[in-house]
Amino acid sequence: MAQHSTLAEKRRLLQLETLYDLAVSLHAHRPEQELVDELLQRVCAVLDPAAAITVTRDAWGAAQAVAAVGWPEANVDGDRLLREALWRELLAAGEAIARQNGLFADRTYRELVAVPLAGKGVFLGYLAVFDKEERGGDVSGFTVEDRRFLDSVAALAGVALDSARQVQDLEVERDKLEEENRALKGRLQTQLSEHRIVAQTAAMRQALERAERVAPRGVSVVVRGESGTGKELIAKLLHLMSGRSGPLVAVNCAALPESLLESELFGIERGVATGVEARRGKFELAHMGTLFLDEIGDLDAGVQVKLLRALQEREIVRVGADRPTPIDVRLVAATHRDLDALVLAGAFREDLYYRLKGVEVTLPPLRERREDIPHFVRQFSAEFAERENLPPVRFDSSALALLMSHDFPGNVRELKNLVEAALSLADSRVDAELLQSLLRGDEEMASGPEALELDAVERRHIARVLKMTDGNKSRAAELLGVDRRTLQRRGF
């Protein structure tokens, strides 16, 4: 009798120590799956059941975290466990339930004890133990003390799970606020420069008027134009005038490989690979706002399919997830490539093309709007002088004439870089000689048949831009509208 009393006291002490450890451990800032795993492990260490299972559900009623011990892996399906009659009985009772000799998820049991997990009156899931193991001739079966222990564990777990979800919600809100903060800064910059958008030529005025007219509508927009013509600025203008409450989120489709682009766009679930944590994609971050997909013509075929589905269904599925997430996003796409030709060549899906092509805004290259060049020069000069705290520097008539005659393959971006380079080198004025030294490559322009070869022309232009950027390949790639690896493949 004394030995039995001593054993009972030891069990009681173990339960109290476990409750204390749980109170400390469960309230640490950890993912919900880790909390559920540790909860079940500690319960099994104290009660010694033949099997045990824990499942939690999200705000929409779907399984969120599942842990099991002594359970066939094929039967560990969270959503199925939440469809069991036991869950409905726990919801109705609101307290622990004990059952004898039954069937649960295709598993027979002699004895079952289950407790609901609740936080602030909201049922978050449940924990169930089955068939206590016999140890040292002890009587089999869960005792009253065991059930009290489970009740205490459930109370601690409910508070911990509720706290973990509040932290998760705060993190999501923080991410959203950070994105909105960046968007507000970008919006402020757009507002400051909105009235300085240079559009003296009829073609550019027509493009701006079209963008302003379609901006308040929810229709998708494709912005076409060569690299450096200002497609991103138009996207900012469309978002600013849209009235949407969410942020403007930009993605360069050409800068990321397919494997990274998919998770960047649609997000990724925790555990898809070792060490991977759940992360929201750009679609979720742009919810109620605008998603700007730059260089859409470089999108991989596999991602095109998923993008089409997202636009049609207005929902996305994270990488590794099996449940969709609804989204409300206004899409603006931009490309310097001929999408019609890509469709005909089978390199771009026709159905996606027409889904994107709500309205098209085409930006003319700088060589077709030369009247704008003097206005750009004044704008860029003023901005650079203010930013670098430099005295005003004047472009003389010979310099302006040279700029007006240049074709600018890199368009407005190239012109801006050229102006800033000239201002950095000039004393009080910029003349044609200084500009010619910047425009000239390391070698004189080739003459004869070689000058007409496309490869030679491209190499001379790349060399000239690299000289303008003092050898900075990343900056040169940005000016040229290509990836840095393209320059490396060309031998630069």
C-alpha cells in the first residue's frame, strides 16, 4: 500500500513539473507546429498512452497543425481528424470527454480521453490520448488525476496557441505596414515628380493621357516600350491615381530564375525544404493594391500557367500549400519585347496575353521624342545638383545640339546617366567636347562592313555604357535593361 502511495506521489510530482515546464516552454515565441509537437511529447511522457494525437484548425476551419504518436502515418490527416464525430462532441460539450471501446479514424481503442484546446473562448483544436500502457503491474486506465492533468495542459496550450497566433498576425501586419511604408515613400516621390513628367511630344502626351484615363479603373494594363523609356514611372502613376488602399509592389520577372520567381510571386509554406519558413509572396503583399510585373515577356512557361490561374480565379496557392488564398490585386505589366510575336512563336500563352491586355500604354523611344531632350536635361541637372550639393552647371548650345542628334539606345535612362556623368566632370558648363568623350567608346567607331554587323554594334554600345558607368557592370546592366549575367555572357 505504501509502495502504491509513493508511486502515486511520484506521478503527481511529475505532472506538476511537466505543467511548470509547459507553462514556460509553450509561451516562447515559436511556430504553432513546434508548440503542438512539444505539447504531445510532454503529455505522452507523463500519461504513457499507446497512442495520442493533436490537431489545430485555422480561422476557416481547416487543419493547421497536426502531431501524432503511435499512429499510422496514412491516418494522420488533419482535415479528416476535424471531421470525426469526436470533434463535434467536444465542441458541444466544451470540456473533456472519455469513451470506452470504440473506433476513431479507423483505429480501435479500449479507452479514449480527449480535451478541447481553446483560447479566449474560441476552440482551436483538440488533444486525445488512447489506451494507457500497463507499467510494473499497475492497473491499466487513465485516472481522475490523469484527466485533471489533461485539463490543465489544455488550458495552458489554448493560451499559448492563442498568443502564438496573435504574434503571427502582428508579424503579418508588420510586413504589410513595412510594404505600405515603402509604397508611401514611392508615392510621395511620384507626387513630387508628377508635374515634371516630360511630355512635350504628341506621342508621349497621348500615352500619359491614356494612362491617366485608365488609372481609376480596375482593368489590367500592359505598358510597352524599349528599356529606359519610363515604364516603371507609368506604373507608379497608374497606382497613385487608382485610389487603391494597398501598396504598389514591383517584381522584375527577368531578374529571378523560375524556382525563385514562383515563391516570390505566390509565397511559400513552412517546411517545403529544410529550414524554409512560411513567407508571403508579392501577390499577398499587394493585396488591395497594385502588382507591377516588369519584363513580363521573360516569364517562364510554367509560371505563366500559374499567373493565368491567379488572374482568372483571383486567388493564389503558395508553394507547398494545398489551400488557395484569395487576393484582390490590380495588375500592371511591362515589357520591352513584342508580345504579339512571342504569342505567334509559342513562347507566350495567348490566353494570358489577352488576360493581361486590358489596356495597352505604349511609350515612344527617346529618338522619336527629341523635343523632350532639353527638358529632360534641365530636370536631371536640377535633381543631380540638389542631390550632390553642386552649383548649377549649364549645357551650352553645342552640347544640347549633340544630345538632340544622338539616338540614345538606352533612352531616357541613358540620357540621365550621361547628364549626371557630364555634371560630375564639368567645371561651370558642359560642352560638346566633354559629351563626345563620354559617348566615345574605348576605340573609335568601326567603319566599313563590320559597322553593320549586329554583334559588333551591340559590343560597342555595351563598351560605351560601361565607360559611362566607370566599369560598374550592375549599373551598366540597369541602363541597358538587361541582366548582369548577359554582360558576362558577352565577355564583359
